[in-house]
Amino acid sequence: MSDDDQQKLSPAERLIARRERRRGLRPRDAALLIVGVWLCAVVLFGVLEHLLDPDTYPNVWIGMWWALETVTTVGYGDVVPGTTEGKAVASLLLLGGLALLSVVTATITSAFIARREQASRRDVDEELLGEIRALRRQVDELSGREPDAS
């Protein structure tokens, strides 16, 4: 990735790109990223609902409780937005939750598949290397040279 491309990325994207280059994006990294993003979203949407619909959400904690049950798709229904603005915010949270769930599932699945393919490739490489060494020994024997130590 060029320096220009690096500068166009957000700090979070640069961190992920650096970590991926260094050792690959692991499922644990993806899970930590998801937890961090949703923790921030729950707090943000809880505060927003409290500000937009103070009758339904008399304090921020109730707003965060509602956001948590919405993000986790539990939806007890004990607290529901009453104003149009509150419902608009709820719609964004619901759609964001569904979209993120899809992306997260795809990312984690992709990481597991990539790891499996890498392990499989490593096994094939080891097998081919063994065959090359055996062929090298045979060529050395046929040519009357001392076999290499490798």
C-alpha cells in the first residue's frame, strides 16, 4: 500500500492494515474490534435516545439498555422509542446492527478459511520439499557426487 493510500485511511483502518501485514487479521482481532465498535454504539445511541426522547428514556442508562437490547436483537420491548426522532435513531441502529452482523460473520468466516488454506498449503509445500530432496539425493548418487546435507 502506498503512502498516499495510507494517508487516506482512518486511524482505525491504518491500525488494522498494519496488524494484518504483520501477522494477519485473526478472528480474535475482529471480535475485539466488533466489541469496541458496538460498545461505543450502545453508549452513543443511548445518549442520543435520551436527548431526543426524554419522556421514554428519562436517563442515559435506560437509553443504553434499550440500545444494548436492540443491538443484540433481544428486543424485550420494555422500552420503545415514542417520538419520530427516536424511531429514526432506532432505525439506524437496527440497520447498522444487521449490516454489521453480516460483515462480522463474513470476516470471521473468511479468516478461518484463509487460515485453513494456509495450513493446507504449508502441508503441500512440505511434501513437495521432501520429494525434491529425495530427487536431489538420487541425482547426486547417479552422478557420483557426495549428497548435500540439506
